[in-house]
Amino acid sequence: MRPTMFSRRDFSRAIGQSLAFAIAGPGVLSAAKAAPDDAPSSGLIHLNFNESPYGPSPKAREAFAACAQSAARYPDHKYKEVQDALAELHGVARENILLGCGSTEILRVTDAAFLAPGKNLVVAKPTFEAVLAYARVTKADPVKVPLTADYRHDLARMAAACTSKTGLVYVCNPNNPTGTIASRDELAAFFERVPPTTLILVDEAYHHLADDPSYASALDWHGKYPNVVVARTFSKVYGMAGMRLGYAVSAKQTIAAMGEHILTDNGNSAVLVAVLASLSDQQHVLDSQSKLIQTRNWVNAELAKDKRRFIVSQGNFLMIDTGGDVKPIIEQFKARNILVGRRFASMPNYLRVTISTQPEMETFMAALRKIGPASAAKAA
């Protein structure tokens, strides 16, 4: 039998946890015992926020577990290391990289830098809504362009909607909540048509899950269009949604304009060392990517077998047509300890479901067949 050992890392972790509880007070202990209903430890299956069930790289886990000794110091040096690592990854300079507290901060500072009263924001309908929420603060006007009949960005209409008043046009590719993509050719035409005075923000949070041959990252056009910003995140395939780090890649002057609105010291020591470790462990990314795509394909096949209507997705989630308002169905899943995505006002019949592990998706499919039998799906 292996003897019990207490390593230096274990000691640091224990001290860090003890300090955290001591500082926060005894209420923290009771709060930890009384976890909320949707806490990951509560036994629920989480298919609601497009998180990765595989979590961070083992190297990342080791890195942030061992960072307690640096907690008293500002992480300026690590911040620059992460910028340099990302610059090397994408073949750009440090000045082309801006870090954010999740890619949502990137969306916020892009709005702050390029929108104002009298300006407008062009977006698809529906799409990820954070950029719209932040735009309201700037008093900019939203211009929502409906998706095409096959639930994809109508980039031709979005480009036509851009005028001298358009400060920003937002493309989520793959799109959340539909999981659909804009192709390489469509992006190329779009970049050419949008006025150079309009900033183009391309959100590539789900980039790693897109395996369609027609898909291309907007980074392929870096250097040609200084008005293009690409947003990426470590929340999805890297499995660090709770750690909060995203970044932008763009022209130096664009990054500088956005940087004026960024929160100072927005990257904490733990996430920065975890990101550096993650970037050195691309095998974990490939493994997570492979498992998620394989399970996504399995779910697609099961839905097709049931003759259910669904949108083929290039993300780690998909939309299923339930044949009626999805709200009561969401509650029925919750009663079975399965949390699924919220109701989308413009697509009220569609249920958004995150792709998780194979066993959890098998549990989901079994519940779906009880809640909404295939015969009902056929009639939709």
C-alpha cells in the first residue's frame, strides 16, 4: 500500500485554503456546506453554459495549485509572458495582444472604445448578447439583422447595414446559440465590403470545435484589415471558464484604443500561470476537442435517428427544435437534475444543450425521449 505523503505543493495548497477561510470568516464554511442547487458538486448534469466537462490541463491544475507563494505580488511579469506566448502562437507582436477578464471583457472594452451616442452596433439576431448589453451603456443603437433561413449570419445584409454611423459590427463565429458558421469565402467578402471606419469584432470562443472544411479563423486576415479584432477565450476547450481569461488580437493601434478601457491588473496570478501551462500542453486541447466532437456527432446521429429537427452545430452545444415553447421543457429537465440552456426569445421552440461527456449525453438523450417523444418531434 502506498504510504501517505504530504508534499510541499500539498502544504502550500492547505495553507492557502486555511488562509482563505481565516480571512473570510466562519460564514464561509457554512456557505461551502450549503452549496447552491446549481453548484457543480450538487450532482446535477450541467448542459447549460457551454463549459468543457474535461476541465483544465493537468499541467494547468498543477500551476495554479502551486501559485500561492506569488499571491502577494502583482503579476505584471506573468501578464507579459502570457502576451508573448499568445503573440508567438499567432505569429504577431506583443502589441497586437490584449488580455481580458474572460473574452467578455474584450467585448466590453471594444464597445467602450468604438461606440458612443449617435453610433450604432450591427449584430445578428440571435447571437451572443453580451456585446449588446455593454453597448447599451454607451447609448449606441443596436441594428439586428435576422439570421438566414438556415440559421447562419447573413453577412451580406450585415455589411449593407454598416454606414458611417456604424462604430462596430459583431460576428460570433461559430455563432452562439445556433452553432452555425460563416465560411472563409463569406468572411473574405464581408471584410472587403464593410467600411474601414467600422470595427469588425469576430468572436471565436468556439473556434477549436469547428471542423467544417469551409471554416476559417479571422486571424487569417490579420495585417490586411486593421479594423478586424479577433476575440478568443480560455473558457471553452481549455476548460477554464471559472478562471476568467480571454484575449484580443488586432492591429497595434486598435489594441491601444481598446487598452484605454481595460481594467488594470485584470489577469490574476493563478489564471496567468495556468494559461502558460495550458499553452504548453496542446495534447490536452486536442484530446478535449476530439472527445467533444465525437460526442457531438453521436448526439447528432441519435437526434437524426429519432427524426428530430436540430441545427447542425460547430460549437460544443446544439439547438434542438422541441415543437413548442421550450420553457416547460427546461423545467422538466431540471426536475431530472439536468440543467439545459435558457429560452431564446427569437427561437422559443429551440432547446440549447451543451455537449458534455458521453455518459452525460446518454442520460440527456434518455430524458429527452421521455420528455419529448420522437413522435412529437416528427410533428414539429
